[in-house]
Amino acid sequence: MSTSPNGTLALALRTKADGPVVLRESVTEGDLFDLYGEVWLAACLRKGHPGVPLDELRVRLVPVLEKGQDSVCLGLIIEGVGPDGATSRHVFPPAAFEDVAWRASQKLIRDGQLKSGDLYYYDVIVDRRPVAELAMRRQAAAPFTVTAKPTPLAYLTLPLAPLAERAEAIGDMGEPWSPVFYTRAALEKAERFARRGALAAHPVETGGVLVGPLCSCPDTGEFFLVVCDAIELLEAESTEYSLTYSGATWTHVQRTLGALQADPTTACYRILGQAHGHNFSPHFGEKKCEDCDQFATCTLTSVFPSVSDRRWTRAVFARQPWAVCHIFGLTARGGHAQALYGIRQGALAERGYYVLPDFAPAGPTPRVGVGGT
């Protein structure tokens, strides 16, 4: 699938900013798939080729080396070639490898070189150790292999322009994101589920998953989502700062989604992302916002993607670069705030979206591509 650099990508970890390298952690093909997914979205899905699977995307990796260095990288360029022969070029910073660094840090904690909560430092490098040594290390780390069979990507073929004409834009539309539409009813439902936890005696996180179809515009080739419904996360394990899906939660979600998919009019519905509430003050700790001398003018909110949000998105929506995360929170004065986040450079970045009064396309034709997620 990829053309590798002269060597393999790895992370060099240090326990001190100016200390020696204590561990090299290889960047695996699996670690790169979410980055490949962003390139796939740009090179194939948004160019009118939603039937091309991620596994068939041709990519080339180009490390951006620091000046005067032969191994330390400022970032990584991934070039993807679409079916039309056009190249899509994306630059990923070292921060895109934070999850690989976290995985390596757990090894240092187990070895006693770090304690939980300690800072650590890393560089993305081109590991030029002998190929035989690297192969032995990879074999030791992965004693078996798993071959994934991709599910065909179901989507609606639907003109984009008529939807955009009826929609209200929310948030910053400056970034060239793939469009996301909500029906007003779905947005209100998602917010209600997310803010339900604020009504508890001790506020907790609550939320729901967002469902609807993937769509491809036959006129422009643009790829977009329409969130048409939200499924509440029942029987989840909620605390003030966390929301964990239980087995019963997933069973409820899958049964509800299965019923929607059994209906011909909603057969293309799938989980597109999730929404949850940060039903707490933007100020952490014992002090309260109202005791702050900047209380009247403070612009802080509790709306932000946490490390757990990012890792959860990577785990649940692997190979799905269109996934979204909607967070509903509070201002310092108790007012409502919210933002939608999408996947950008391996992280969750704030993005804009559109709200439709309804979504009832006249005779949408479901198409099933040969691709998969």
C-alpha cells in the first residue's frame, strides 16, 4: 500500500527534555491507517470515488527532516494518488503520533522508568537500524496477523446544492471540510441527551451516538454526511468527567440501528459519530468560576476534546475519516456552549456544520460501493 522511506518510522522517547533516548517505538502500518484515511477522504471519497476502498489507495511517505539531521523529523508528508491520477498531499506534524507515544510511555511505566502522570518527550525519527534487526523486533511484537475483510461502503447518491441552499451554517466554514449536515430535530435530540447529565444532583457526562447516511454528490463529487437521528447512551457508566459505554449500552445502540437499517428508507444509516456533554465548569479544581475576578468577562468554556475523546474516536472510528464528535458544555457563567469536531492531522479539530429543517430526499438511490472502511 505504501512506499516507505529509507528506513522505518519510529518514535524516540526521552524521560527528560535534554536527556538520552530511552526507548524507540516503531510506527506500525496500523498506526498510519488513520492518517491514510484522511488522505483517502481527500483523494477518493471527495473526488467522486466513494467505491474505492482505503486498502487500494496508493500512498507515498516523505519524512520532513530537521535541517542538519538525517533522522529527526519535523513531520511526515503522505501523498495519495486517486483513481483520476491526481495527487493529494497532506502534512502531518509530530503531534499526529501522540497515541504511539502514549503506547510507548506505558512500556516505560511498566519498566519503572516513568510514573503515571510524569512528562515524557519524543521525536519522530527515521529508524535506520539494520533491516534484519527491525524485522526481528516487529516479529516479536506481533506474533500473529489478522486479515480484515472490509465491509462495502453504503452511501446515497444525492445532489449537494439543494441541501446547502436550505441549510443554516453554524460555526467557522473557513476550513475546507467535507460538509456535515444535521436535521434540526437530530441536533436538538443530541443536545438533549448530552445535557441530561446536568440535571443530576452531581452532574455527569451523558450523550448519544449520531446516525444517518454517507452521501456522494453526482454533480461535484463531494462527499458529505447527514445526521438524521441520535441514539441515547442508556446504561452507560457516567462520572463528572467521563462516559464509558457498557455492554448494555452497545446492545441498545446496535438494536436501534439495526431496526433503522431494516427499513428501506433508512437502510444506509450508520453511526457517524457521537455527542456528549461536558456538564461541568470550565475551571477545574477546588476554586469556583464565580470566585474569579474575571468571572464577568471570562470566555472559557468546558467545550474541548479530551485525550479520552481523541483515543475513543480513534478506537471506535478507525478507518472512518468522516467521523465527528459533538461536545456540549458550559461557559464560566453557566451558559450553554457547543462545538463540533472532526478528524484533522490525526487529532480532533473544531469545524463548522449545517442545520437542515428536515431531510426527505425525493427517491434517494442507495449505492453500495466496492470499498470498505
